[in-house]
Amino acid sequence: MRTAVVASLCVLMLAACQQSNDTSVTRIRANGVDTLYSKTTVDNGVANFDCIASSSGRCHYLVVDARCTKDADCPYPPLHRLAVAVGKTEQMAGLQAGFKHCVSAVQKEQCHRE
């Protein structure tokens, strides 16, 4: 009986330690030079927007509703806009599950493909 209880507790502890992690990298190069290089990581509901390189000196992030697609303009207003300087990281907690984002060297109004 004691062994079953200990085993159950171990399984519960392992389940509690499970972490969700999602990473997105955007990298655009021209003539061997990064014109945009960004990494976004979401770990347990906390997003890190890391601007590694940008021809404008800033990575412009647009965070949009999870229901938006990149195939058309989104009917929902953006959740957040961020302009992160090269070499800096912005952290944001409390974003809706499944949020989407895009990044550009210049500010955009939508995340759709052009």
C-alpha cells in the first residue's frame, strides 16, 4: 500500500513539473546580412520577445488574437504592439492561450502575408 501511495505521488509530481514551451524564430537575410532576426519563446504563459537584429534598429511585434490567420486581415484588434531595440528582450505575461504574432523591421498594422 505504501509503495502505491509513493508511486502515485511521484506521478503527480512529474505531471506538475511538465512545462509548455513554444519557440518561434524569424530570420531574414539580404546579401549575407541579417535584416531581421528575432526569437520569441512562450514558456508557461510568459512570452519573451528577443530582438537579435533589425535593419531599423528595432523589431516591431504585433500580437494578435488566436482566431486570426496570416491569410487575411484580422477582424479583431491587436492585443499588443511592441517595439524592441536590437539586443533587448521584452517579457509579457498573461497573453491569451494560442495567441499569434508577427515581427517586422517596421511597424505593421496586420499580420497577414503581403
